Amino acid sequence: MFSNSKVAKSIRLAMAFGAVSATAISANAVAAEQEEEVERISVTGSSIKRTDMEGALPITTLSSEDIVRSGVTSVPDLMAQLPSMQGFTTAADSVGGGGGGIQSASLRALGDEYTLVLLNGRRMASADSGGVIDLNQIPLAAIERVEVLMDGASALYGSDAIAGVVNFIMKDDLQETSISARYDRPQETGGTSYNFSVSTGFGDLSTDGFNVMMAYSHDSKEQLKSKDRDFANTGILDFSHNGQDYTLVQGSANAGPGNAYVRYKQYDADGNLLQNPVLDDDGNETGEFTPDYYTNSFNPYREQNGECGPNSAPEGTTCVFDYTSTLEIAPEYERDNLFLQGKLELSDDLQAYANYSWSKFDMITRIAPYPSLLFTLPTDGDLAQNEVLPYVPEHTGEGAETLEAGGSLELDRVAGRWRTLPGGNRTDSIETTTHHGVLGLKGDVSDVAFDVSLTFSEADRKTDRLTGYPLGDEFTALLASGDVNVFGTFEDLTDEQNQLVKDTMYSGPWDRTETSSISLEGTASTAVMELPAGDMYIGVGGDYREVEYKATNSDANTNEIIFLESAADEYDLSRETYGMFVEAIIPVFDTFEITAALRYDNVGGITNDMAESGSKKVNDDVDDTTYKISASYRPNDDWLVRASIGTGFKAATMKQIASPREDFGVTSDTYDCPTGISADLIALCQSEPTQYEVWREGNPDLKPETSEQISAGFVYAPSNEFSFALDYWNVELEDKVERLTQPQIFNDPVTYGHLFTYKENTAGERSLAIIQAASNIGVSKNSGLDWALELTNELSFGTLKTSFNGTYVLESKSLKVGTGGSTGVDPVWESSLGRYGADEEVVFRTVARISNTLTHGDFAHTLNINYRSGYVDQLATGGDVRMGDDINVTAPDIQLSIPSYTKVDLVSKYFVNDDLDVSFGINNLFDKQPPLSLRTGGAGHQVGYDPRYVDVYGRTFYMSANYTF
């Protein structure tokens, strides 16, 4: 499970842990006879144990009953229902997007990298080289409650807690056995799932002095294919807007039947070759020249038959393929979670504890069949001679001008673009296995409450390619052989030809990512003095962590055997961090209390053990000091007024700092050739909008991101039956580590001309590429209001409990890269608030949830209403939208207004007896369908809607049962 180096580190830390524990036990022996009259407890966001639960922190708590009533079966789905959660990674992001098989949490729409996720108050191994946690590793069946701190907490927890903290607290002192099962089936085809869980425990801490518990769960969900839903089954979509009919044509020039590109060298009337000078990055001539090429692009099938082939649409003189018809909406997965915990009372005031969590999550993702991109055919081969050259259309534009001037054209190259549909969808298995173990000792010694622990955590993510990826040599030879006519329809291919394509597909391991964390941490708190208004508490604590991120390739990846693909970079990055804090709670008056915290963190420089010269230190240590001051005022028993101010920080991820230039695939959208870049790069452009190559790279000079934040609000609770809370929050971030988005680079190629380059494949052919580099160039301002209403009504026939929670975002904007500050350019602010923004995301103005539970007799009925406000869609340009009466005619720019989205869920539970209950539920009761969206980026490859913000399954029925004994 752990490597030898990790074991060695563990032993060293265990020795230190043992020394701390021994000291605590020795001190406890002196105070063994002291008794605590009232139990002191702690909450997320404070290190201090106290008897008074109410403080100045805005915390949302979800109980195990809340989880059952939510109707969800996984932790990612549970987090997605919280109104304060926006900007997280969903399962749909893994369908061609950047999801990578993970699902995450994100508070305030700041991004998942700014939300700290804890398991029983401990950090887990990251899903990447930073601090993003994959929620799939957390066992839903073992959760007792979830505490969500919706306020910055870097002054206690260090890096990553700028937006807030989500703490999953596991069941404790369990002495019964529960078995649960559930089956979900959408009304339409696809997306069926089932769930099974069991939890058990024995031993009573209060009487036996020990408790051991176990919880296991298994989840399985089948894929949802695009063809199984009307809103998703095609990228050639008819729609109406403002009384006009249009057609969305979201396709790919990697088509079937394929497109052809015939290139000619141009000569003047005297037979001289026309040439273009090659320019350097500054636009200066290098003294080298390239031929002045003329390219005739067309679709041979269209030239022969007068129209594009099946599942295709015209794009200028070529055709684009409706790849959406081959996609999936949501991937299939299998999830197993195991949680073990043991607690032992060593004395009345001292407890030892240990827990272990294991998970295995296997997601199968399928995206469109492999695009060939541009491949060269032998000009004298049968395919070029018989299927391409006889259908070359009449020369137009530059080629016609050359001929009219008495010049000539010389055939130089025949190339094609095809979609390898016979080889199947590109199918990946992403299997993630996690281990998380904690050894700890806590207790009260001479009125000092302490907790020390040693934590081991690791995540191992393996990607296997199952099919759909062509082997370079075999596939290239097959294309050139002419045995498969890529310019004909897929239907015309014989079984033998289809098999020839399938035989070139790779199946096997691809890459592996291993992350690990070993940490020693401890806290202690006590009342230090009695003030006129009450006891003053002090808490101190510190932690030391060693984290590692390792990425390795399979031999197939390293040897670049896949068609057109380069080997991924490998990493073995590590760094050490430590921090310490002090916290104080000061009762100023009987009704007024102040809490203050100060923390120092040191983030060690990164060591790269896979550097070419051996182990190498990439950057220097960085440090930061953060603070937080909060206050609470209780004018009477009904009101609580609270406020806080503080700072935060986030260390750049190890890859953001240490990554060399690495292949990052292709752009998520298609783009026209950017004007204003050097002529030699323009020569690499395609004549129609296309996907271009992408590089990414790190920056060793990155410094930590910093934040300033304030919050203020109140709680009004005149009775146990009614309470209302309202909080204002404001978070400002500076020195954000960002990468220019692909639209930003392509839409301003003059400013960002230095970010255009080329990528060379294994055949030596160059393609236009962009560079997305990491830099401290971001500033953002964010603010909003959170509210929570709780109401209980005692009716003649039962009890109705209502909760109404929501978030209203006042401001969410970021300074456009290259403007403001020291750039000399007036600041330009970009926002995704209420619109599809430049970051290819939407920040919803209002997200709200109403939950109503009616309990009567042996029944409990819950109606959940989830609401998201509408937004302005991405501006559709570049020919994706055509006129409905003539698909060949490009429509003017169109920008839709996406309506608000409301989903209603219903579940009824019947308590058969004290041990058995059964439930019947309907998610998406009114079968709310995703609204039309013309977005081209952001999530995965899905077309015509945005899967991140809607329910893609439709009305879904489920049944569940729970038996306890």
C-alpha cells in the first residue's frame, strides 16, 4: 500500500507522535481524579473545545436524516444540492472535459481548489498535485453529519481554506447493524443504478470502554448515451429564436465521409516558385522561405453526390460530422467504500482512536471516435487517384488568380481528415483507489483539552485505454493502403474493412497518478482566565505534512505508439509544509464575544525526483501569516449578530510550479485561423474552423495566492419552531494563479501572439498550437448573501418541517489578464455572473433549495425543490448556427437567454416497525428537461445543453429499504 520511503517517513513521524502521546499520558496520571462537570465539544472552524456551541461562524450542518431526505446516493450528489456550492467538477466533465474521473466541492463559485475538504477533521490525499479532493472516496453510508463552514479559515487550517471548509464527520460509538439497499430507474432508457450498504458496531464507550464499527457500501450506475435522450441525440439541431428558424451545426471536420485537402505549389508565369519569408517570434525575417501553397479543401462525397453524407452537414466546401450522435451524456461507474473505526477509553479523561477508510472508484468514459486530424496520402496511391483527384472542384481564389496570371500549380500533397467510427468510441477506464488512516490520542489533562494524530493518506489513479485509440504505424499504413475508403460512407464499409480498423486500436494501460500525504498534527485548548463576562479560552496547534505527487506512463504512452500522440510528462514531485496557530475566545461583555486567530505557514520548495539531472529543487520555500477576527453579539435570547474579517492564502500546486511544457491535447472548441500571428504559423492553419493543439507549462516563480475577506450577519430564533439567518460575505483574491483561456488567446492573437507556437507529431508534421502557462496574474472580487429559514408547523394530522436555504451572489468578477495594475492598460473586469463567461463557466445569481417534510403516523413525506436562476448563454459565432431555411447560410451572431431551472424531488418513507423502513421516491418529478444552450466549451463534449447545471436523467423512480437490528 505504501512505498518503502513512505513507511520510513511514517516511522519517523510515529516516533514523534509517541513522544507527544507519552507526555500527555504522564500528565493525565496526575490529573486522573479531576472531573469535568460539563462536556466540552468543538466545531468545524475552531480549535477550542467549549460548552457553548453558538459562535460567530456561519456553519451549515447536514444530519444523517437530512442526507436520507435529500434522495441522493453519493457524496458528490449531496454536495451538489447545497445552494452555496458552485463551480465544482461533475461526472459530466469527464466526458471529454477536464474531469479526469473525479467529482469535487466548491464554495462561493471560487473553484474547488479554494474549498478545504476534511474527513473527521483530517486532510485526505489530493486528487491532483494541489489540494482538490475527489469526493468519491468518502463513504456516504458512514457519515453521521456534514459541517460546512461558509467562511474563510486559513488562519486555522492553512492553505486551500479561502472559500470555506467541508468536514465529513463519521458515525461514532455505533452499536447496531443497519442494512440498506436502493434501486433507481429513469423513466427513459439508460442511467439505471443500484446501491447497497451495511454498517455495524459493537462496544459501548460509556460502559465497555471501547467501540469498534464498520461501514461498507457499493454503488453501480450504467452509462447514459446521447441517443437515449431527445435533447442530446444530435449536434445538428433545429430551433427557433425570436420567430426565426435556425439550425445548430456542432460538428467536426474529422468527418465520415472524410474531407480532402489538396495542396499545390504556386509558380509565376516565368516558372519561378512563389515563396513566403519565415518570421521569428518578433516578426522579423529569418532569411528562410517556405513555398507559397494553395490548398483546395472539399468533401469528395459531396462533390460526387451533391450533398454531405449521413449524420453530416455542409461547412463551406467541406462537411462536418455529427459526432454528438456517438457520445454519452454521463459515464458509468462502480464505487466501493469501506470505513473502519476503533476507540478505546484509556481512562476517564483519555481516549485512543484509529480509523481507516478505503475506496475504489472505477469510471468508464466514452467520447467520440478518434479524429484523424490531417493525414497525408500517397499522391500516386489508389485512394488519392480514385477517390480524391477526380473530384477536385474548380480552382477559386488564390489558385485561380495564379492561373489567370499565366502561372501554374504543381500538386504537392493530398491529405484527408476522417473519423474512425469503425474503431469505436475512445473508451477509458479511470480506476481510483484510496487509503486513509488515522492514529490519534485525545483527552483532557488538567483542564487542557488536546488531540494529537498521525495521518496516512494516498490516492492511486490508473487509466486504461479500452478501445478507440489507433496505433500510429498500423493506422497510418491502413490509411495509405486504400483498403478502407475514408471518403465513402460508414455504411458502405464491409465487415472486413471495419475489422481492419478495429485491429489497429490499442487496448491496455496508459498512465498512473499517485498522490500521498503523511502528517502529524495536534491541538490543545483551555480556559486561561476568568473575566467578568466569562472564561477566556486559548487554543494552540500545529501540523507538519509531507506530500508527494507522482505521475508515470505505461510503455505504450512513453513509446508514443498512438497515432498523432506524444508521450505525457512524468513527475515525482514532493514538498514539506508546516504551520502553527494560536486562537483566543474573549468574552468582552455578557452579550459580546471576540474570537481571534493567527497562523504562520511555511510551504517548502518542490523537489523533482524525475528531473533529467537527478533529484532537483525546483523553487524556494515560501511562507505566509494569516489572521482572522470574528465577533458575536447577543442582545437577547432571540438574536445573534455576528461578523468576521480575515486573510487567507493558497499555495500554488506542485504542477503549476514544476511542470515543464506538456501536451494538453486540443482546444475544446473550433477556431478560425488567428490573424496577426507570424506567417509561418499561419501556414499551419486550416481553411475552416478547427480544433488546434494545446501546450501547458508551469512557473517556478509562482508565489502564494492571497485573500482578504469579511462577513456579517444575524440569526433570529424566537422559538424552537422558527429561525432565520442572513449573512453577507465578501472575498477578494490577489495573485491568483491562472492560465489564459483558449477563447482569450484566440480572440486576441495580437496581444497574445507570443503564446502561439506549433506541435510536431511523430511523423514530423507540424500543427498550430497555443501555450497556456501558469502565472500570478489574477484578481477577483466576490460577494453575496446566504440565508437559511427553518420553520416547524404542528398540524392536526402531523408535523410539517420546512427549510429554505439559498445564496444570492452580488458580485463575481475577475480582472482580465493583461489589464490593470502595472500593465499600463486600463483595468477590464470579466464576469460569469448570470452569464456564460470567458472562463467557460456560469455563476448563478440565485441558487435556492426548499425542503418540506410532513410526518404523520408511520409516514414521512419529503418534497425538495431546487432552483437556479437563468443566465445569458455563450454568444454563438463562427458559423455554428445556420439559417433554418438554408443550412449552408451562416446566421448572424445569436445569444440565447437560458431560463431558470427548477427541479422537484419527492420521497415517501413508511416505517414498517422500529427496525424496518421502506421508501419510494421520484427525482425530477415533473421531468424537467435541460434547456437549449449553444455553448461550445466549458464541460465535456456534449452539445445543445450544459450538463453541469441540470438533471440529464429525467424523471427517475427509486425504491429503498433499511433494516436495523
